[in-house]
Amino acid sequence: MRLSEGKKAVIVGYDAISPLGGDLAQQWRNAVAGRSGIGPLTRFPLREDFPVRIAGQLPDVDHLSYPFLTARHQAAWHSPVFKYGMLTVARALERSGIQIDSGLAPRVAVTYSSAVGGIDAVLTADRRLQAEQKLPYPYANPNSCINMIGGKVAMLTGAKGPILSTITACATGLTSILVGAMLMAQNRADVAICGAVDCALVEPILAGFHTMNGAYFPKKGEENEPPERASRPFSVDRRGFVVSEGAGAVILATREFAAAHGLRPSAELAGWGMTSDAHHFVMPAEDTVRQCMIDALGDAGLHSGDIAAVNAHATATKAGDRVEFDALQTLFAGCLPPVSANKSLLGHAMGASSIIETILALRGMEEDLLLPTINYQPDPEMELDCVAQGARPLVQEHVLKNAFGFGGCNACAVLRKLV
């Protein structure tokens, strides 16, 4: 049963913060120029034998004038997921022009989430308990609750509609959009505040990614290679993902709500798919990854030839990139459109990566521009056009966005340009 036109989800506002910069305009300029956001890891003092030395770190925002950035608020809500997540929501709502008053509040859903959450708060409390034999501060547990970021977003905005955490590992941000659209399709909301935030630059998480051979680790003799060269999706010399931080928010509205309130949506969620690999805890499965893309195209009523470009998941792992490429190559029957891999610029911001990349894809559709995949060295086993020569002018009516997460969580979306 096809969704009525009035209930289709359109994008009326968005915002992100990433290693590319503190505001969206700066991030876009750096991305277009092919400037990497990866640098030395400075979030905590590094022991000489600590295996992870580089990361994509977020810029400081404490100088900005928002009530949740006051010293008092941050003393209580000290996990960085709160300030960065709430900042993107506040700015995205400002861009949308939506005012959430008492009449609208019950019709505003929140699906803003996180894959990792405030695990840093648990670590801090445990270290205090062990080193000083002092009990945790009262806010320790609330800081660590993954659903609390959605709760704080609701408190910030006054949204009183459905609220839930859409945790699908690295696909969390995109899944948040899809679930927000579901709620509107079921007439449970007129507006949805979607997105994700993750600040995973925490010692045990980084060390854990290293021990499972996921995080970037230089080959012998390449230890002094510049950090900005490390993230190499689809490249023959790819060596794993660079862990980064990030946050992004997308404001959805039904088409009828946007029209009734004079909003000017930039794009529409034309179709989507979600599948489970039911295969392996980290190794993706080609058939279910491909089926997710097929479902997204079918939901949009499109064929593969209608897609102008693909915004790939592309983590720069040997197996992950190959599975995504194989699925794309089969789906597009040898006529694969340009494939842009934003993690080459951003690193991998866990659950926030797919929302930031979706926002970059949306901006690219508006600007008729494809972002480059930097650091690319062709892999003879994967022939593709990954926009390696710099940003490229291209009119894009439809873009396919892919996101895949640990546990076999797959989410794909077709975005349709409206302006």
C-alpha cells in the first residue's frame, strides 16, 4: 500500500558538527576542498604503547550562547554527547523555522539517538570509585543512559510526541530518519526531530576497536604518515576506519504540514529499506545489504538507473568495502553511478556518521555537487568511480544513501531533490 502524498516525509531543516568544523558552512567548504578532519588524538594523555594515535575530533563549542552550554548545565550533563547533540537540534530547528508551541508539541516526535551514548560517564565514575573510593556523582547514571539524549532533546524543544532511541550501531543516524518517517506515516506525528550523536574517543573503546582489527593501524614503516591520509575507503591500501566524533540533526515534516506552514523542504525521503544480515556480529552479508538497497528503490518506485549518485557507508575496512561494492555492482548491473565516501574526510563517527553523511548528501543535492573521496588508490578488484579527482558538478535528483552497523543492521534511503 503506497503512502499518501500528504504523509510523505520531507526535510525542512538540518545541522551537523563534525571534525570538519563547528558550523555547517565551514564543514561544507572543507569537504568540497577535500580537506580531512583527521588529526592527532588529544582527547586524553596517550601512553607510549597505546595503539590508536589519530582521530577525528570535534571542535570546542563552549563559547556559543546556548543555555545548555552554561557551566552549570555542563557540570551536571558532562558527557559531551549532550552538548553536541542538543546544539545540532537547536540549530536545525532554527533553520527549519518551526516553532514548537503547546498546540504542536504533542505532534512532534523525537528519534534522536546514539550508538555509544555516554559510556564515558560510567568510565569516569568507575575510575573515581576505584582510585578514591568515592561514590559516583548523582548525574553519573543519567549521563550514561543512551535514551537520555532523546529525553534532553525533548526537554530542550518541548516536543511531547512519541520518543524512542533508534540504536542500530553505525546505522543509527539514518535509522532515526526512517523511524521518524514511519511515525508520521502512521499519523502519530507531523514533525520528527531525528539524528544521532557519538563521542567515542574513550580509551577502552578505541583500544577495543584496535584489538578487533577494525581501527586504522599503520603498516610497519608508515607510522609517521600524515593523519589526514589514514582514512582510505575503497582504496587498495585501506587499513581500517579512523574513529571520530560527530553529531547531526534532521527535522522531518509531513508534506501536508510543510505546505500548511509555508515551509520550503529541500528534499524528500522518497523511499527506504531496512534489513538484518542474520549472519555475523561484524561481517556484513552481501545478499541482505543488496536487498536493503533494492527495498529502498522499490519503496521509492524507482529503478537503479534513476539514481544519480551513491553516498556510501564505506568504512575503509577490507571486507566491509568489498561487500558494499559487490552489492552495488550487482544492483546496478555494471552501470554503477559515482560513489562518494565521506568517511575519507570525516573518519567514522559511529552512529552519527550516517546522519552527517546524509546531511552532506542533502547539501550536495542542493548545490549540484558531489563531494570527493580523498586518499583513493584504485583497487583492481573494485572498479568504481568514487569521485577521486575532487568535487564534481552533478545534478542529482535521486541519491542512494547506505548505512550498515554491527549486528547486521542495514539501512538505506533514497533522497529526492525538491528545490
